[in-house]
Amino acid sequence: MKGEQTSIPTSKVQRATRFLKTGAKVGGNYIKHYSKKMFDAELSRDQLDNDNAEDIYDSLSELKGSALKVAQMLSMDKNVLPTAYQDKFAMSQYSAPPLSYPLVVQTFRKYLGKSPEDLFDTFTKEAVNAASIGQVHKATRDGKTLAVKIQYPGVADSISSDLKIVRPIAARMFKISTAELEQYIGEVESKLIEETDYSLELKRSMEITGLCGHLEGIEFPTYYPELSSDRILVMDWINGLHIKEWLATNPSQEQKNEIGQRLWDFYDFQIHTLKQVHADPHPGNFMITDSGKLGIIDFGCVKEIPEDFYEQYFKLMKDDVLNPDYNLKDLFFELGFLSDKDTEKEKAFYLDIFTEMIELLGRPFRSKTFDFGDDTYFKQIFEVGDRVSKMKEIRNSKTARGNRHGLYINRTYFGLYNLLNELKAKVITSH
Amino acid sequence: MEKAAKKKTTKRSLSAAAIMKAYKKHLLTEGSQPASVFVFMEQLNEEEEEFYKYFSSFEAIDAELWKSFAERTIKAIKTDKAYDGYGAREKMLAFLFTLVEVLRKDRSYVKLTFKRPDKPELVPAWLKDFKKAFDNFSMEVIEEGIGSEEIIKRPILSERYHDGLWLQILFIISFWLRDTSKGFERTDAAIEKSANLSFELMGRGPLDLLFDFGKFLYQNK
């Protein structure tokens, strides 16, 4: 039993109090900050952010299911979060409290009619890894090592009620306007519900890994439909190191570039050719295998890109959009960055900001190669993100700007940029 | 002579199992018990006294059916390969999960007969044998838990642990009967959480430390 969390906050009420506690504590940290500041003017905002991140992390790490997923999502969007939160949240991607073994057996009996002992040669009684809405056990069968992902019962049911709780608190905690949050959460909710359907994940995993099979230097696990069901997913176990661990082994710059290039090509192919993309580029989903390949797992979150959105969105990344004579305004209207309800002053204001952001974020697309190890580039992104999120006009804006479909695409690119930055990789971005 | 004996055995074909089956069928199709044992046996073309060879009343059949739920559950978990390796908490969890599986096959019957007792200390006649079987099981588990120190022996209280587990099982059955989620997933969660709670309460907790500390202060004042 050791190591398994014994008291899981369960009901909605308990979860709510858990969140309220965080809210209160965050408030407390601000008070602490300002009272300290009266004596010590040097105290930086970083210290404050650290305190807050810790409290928020402590609370969220005791939750599982969709609340944890929201934490993950927010930790991905680095420009929403101050730097201090990120490492903490990144940790939430690796650990959640496990389920008891009898419940694992029960789930197998219910969905496959057999115990794990009957299906596998060996099966670990304790989870070796936690996914956000389930846990992973290691098993062997016919000489193969397998990863068996099992979903927590009742997750699908609890998503909507969880998000209702997260909504107001997230709005305050992460300074997102209500309108923006609505759009965000609506899309997240539908994606989360999809993620609880392991049969769908199985289908997509097999489809995408099949179509990407020709990409060099990438390894996908084989999936086992006959051992999987709505709540159980069985695939090959991929041996290897997570990116952080791999970097700790001091790989050469060439090796880092190579891994970075594979990552970029994998996403490039999905987005431009398949028009559906593995939209969960968090570090836990990638491994560097012993033979130096890039292993990719977890196709729970796949975003299909509608054709008309694709056209508009990638126009933004083209070279010519930044020419002074290009009609960016119309494109912004199409993408919902600008609205008819805006006053002339607002239009001018947003046009400026979005042009700046597009120049910045699209920069890798406008050159042949791009050095993602360039920290000044990322500092610039954070600086702009930070400045924009502090603008009165934006914080008070009731209009949500941007396109629903953009959320996951942006998230994918943020995740990808961050991974490449972590790798310090130099990548050929246009072929 | 031989022929007569044979005739006698075919006449005695109505077994306890057949009566139970016929009774259950009547209950499920009519939604209530037969008006009397007489009416019930007449429908089966049998003498009333045949019934009393096995059962004293319809309630006795219910008791027998419920007892069989518990027995089937215990038999199923004990044949599971993983069971011997379980600790006390896992054994109880396995029992509860399997019980719900067993009951699922007879959900309509359970729904018709199961009424949570108004006063928890009173156990209705039809549930007595089920309780006895469960108590035997839970006391065995508690004993083992005490041995492995998963459960703490406390004066007076530890004699009553199995009563707490009994209330828990009543809660779970009624939760399951009200559960509308797909595949009764919420019941799985309820079992996991309530069993974790009860084992947490039976294990060493802050109250024990508080009590211990109080005793220490008292002895040393």
C-alpha cells in the first residue's frame, strides 16, 4: 500500500473546497508579498509566483481526472503562466495517486471478461506510471513487454462537473477573461471527453502511426486491439529516456539537432499532410530510445484541422503577410481576431498587437533554418505575452479573440517550440 | 417393486433449487410474492407440504438466495490467483467489487427484495444468512489486518469493526441500485473510496497518537 495515496478528495464538494483553499492561499501569498515588500523592496515577483505555484500545484496534484488535465494544459501554455509555475506543473504530468489492484482487476473483468493474470504472463500490481486520467501498468506476454493503460472509473462522468469548478477559479488564478475562458473550456471539454474514449484513441493511434510509419528515426508502439477496450489500452512498452533525462546524459549538438528535426518533421507532416495532429506535445509523451530513435506515445488528444481554418491560419505564417501593402486586416477579421463590434481605435490597437505577435511567432516559418536554442527569442515571446496580458484593454475585453480551432493548434506549436527550446535544437523549418 | 421405487424418485423431482427458481420467476414477473404457499405450490401442481420440506416461508427462500450471493462471491475471489497476495484492504475491495458483479446478474431480484433496514441494528430475516456469511469473511479479514498491523486493535472499538463494514456494504448495495452511470462505473468509484476510508479509520491515525499523548501526559503529571 505504501506510496498509494489513501485519501482521494472525492465528491464535488470536497474538490470545491480543495480549490477554494487554493484560492484563499493564493490570496494569502499576495498579502504576504505586499507586507514583506514594505520592508524589503527588493523582493521580486518571481518569489511570489513561486509561492503561488507551489500552493496551486499542491492542490492540483491531489486531484485527478480533468482537473489535473486542466493543470497540464495551463502548464503547456507558457505565455499564460509566469515562469515560476511551469516546472511545478510539468511535474503534475508525471505523478498522480494510483488505483488499488482489485479495481484494476475489476476493470479487466468488466471490459474484457478476464483477469490480468489470465491475459498476461506477468503484470505489475502497482502502477508504474500515471497518466492524467488513468494509470499505466507494465506487463509481459509472449516475450513482449507491454504498457497497459487503465482509466480511472467515472472520469468521463466527472469532467463536466470538474470544469464547472475550475472555471471561475482559473479565470482569477490565470487572469484569463471570462469570454476567452468560455471558448477555451468549451473546446477543452469536448477534447477531454474524447480522451476518455480509449477505443477512439486506439483507432486514431493505429491510423496516425500507420500513416507516419515512413518517417525516419521515429518509433511508435504497436497497439493491441484484441487486448483493449473503452477503458483499457494495450501497446508496446517503449524503453528509453524522457527528454530531460536524455539531456542529462550530455548528448552532442548534432544529436540534439537530429532529435529536434525529427520532432519538427513529425509535426510538419501531420499538420500539412494529414491535417490531424497529436495535440499533446508535453515532454512525458516523448522518449529517446536506446537506439537513438524518437519514441512517441499517447494519441489521446488529436485535433483534426478543418480545411478552411487551415487555409486562413497558415496564411499568417507566409512571408508576404508582413509586407506593408498586405491586407492583414481582412485576414484578422476572417480569423476572428477583429470583430465588427470593435471601434476604430480598438481595431488599430489590436491590429498592432496581432501583427507584432504574428511576426514573432511565425518567425521560424519565415526562415530556412531556425535555432530554437536561442533563449532571447523565447524571452521575447514571454515578454510580449506578459505585456499583452497586462494591457488594460485586453484584460477588460469582453470579446473573445481568435478561433476555437486555433486553441489546440496554438497549444501544439507552443508545446513544440518549448520542446525544441529545451533540446536547444537547430532545425530546418522549410523544405 | 423396482418400478414403484423409480416412480417415487420421479415424483420427488421438485428440488429446493427448482422451488427457488420458480419463486424467483414469480416474484420477477408478478412484482410481488405469491398470495400464499398453497397458491404457489398449486401452480406447480404440487402439494403444499412439499414446500415445507425445504423452506418454512417465502422469506426463507429469500434468505437462501441472498446467502448464495455471498457464498458465490467468496468462492469467486478465493479462486482468483491474485487473492492470496492481497492485504486486508485489497481483500475487502475484491469482495465488494465481485459482489456487485454477482448481484448484477440478479439486479431485478435485488431491487425488489433489498430494502435498507430502517434501524441498522435490526437485520431483517431474509438478510440474516447473508450477513452471517459476510461477517465471517470480514472478521477473517480484520483478524488478518490486525496481524499485519494494517488495522489497529483498539479497546472495545475493534470488536465492532465488522459492524462498520456491514453498514458499508449496505451503503454500497443501495448506492449501486441508485447508480445510473454506464456500466455502474460510479459504484466502482464508491467502493474504492469508501473502502479506503474505512480502512484508513481502522488503521493508525492521529486520534491514536492524540490518545497516546494524552495518556502519557496523564501518567507523567
